[in-house]
Amino acid sequence: MSVIKEVSPAPSRGFERIGAHTHIKGLGLDKNLKAVKVKDGMVGQEKAREAAGLVVQMIKEGKLSGKTVILAGPPGTGKTAIAVDLKLSLYFTRLDIYNIVGIAEKAP
């Protein structure tokens, strides 16, 4: 016959937060805003990273008329990683007045 026993909880180790994309340190672009294959925690999505670099440059120069950046694409294509990059690149500029939105499109 089975016996039911009370299980005492394991001792707490405190609260640990492990965030996604914590390895990202930037857009991984060179001085000419061209994507490097592997740099700053970014791999792949060269065209998207170069486009994000142009957006960062336009915001820093005050040439972007809107206040929202929309990143759209299928799930798993790097939208969140690029949004983190944008945030890091604009941290000491005017990020507080810009919205960065990612939209995941589901396949039909």
C-alpha cells in the first residue's frame, strides 16, 4: 500500500531572473553601418541589422519624423533581438519618446 507523506519545500535560493537576449551588446555593425557576420551577440539577419542601424542613425540625427518603430515578421526571426539592439543603441539619446513594437505574423 502506498503512503502519502508531506514534502517540505526546498530552501529558497532567492529570486533569479534570466532574461532572453541578455547576450546582446549592440547591432553588430561596422563603422560603415554594414553588418558583421558575428558581432556584439548578433548572428545573421544582416539586412535587418543594417536597416536598424539606419533607423538609429536617423533618430540620432533628428531625421526620423515618427515616434514608433514597428518590427514585423514570422516568429523566431530576431525581432526582439533587434528591438533590444535599438534600445541599447539609443539609450543615451531620445529613446524615452520612441516606441519599439514587434509584431509576430503567424503563417496561414
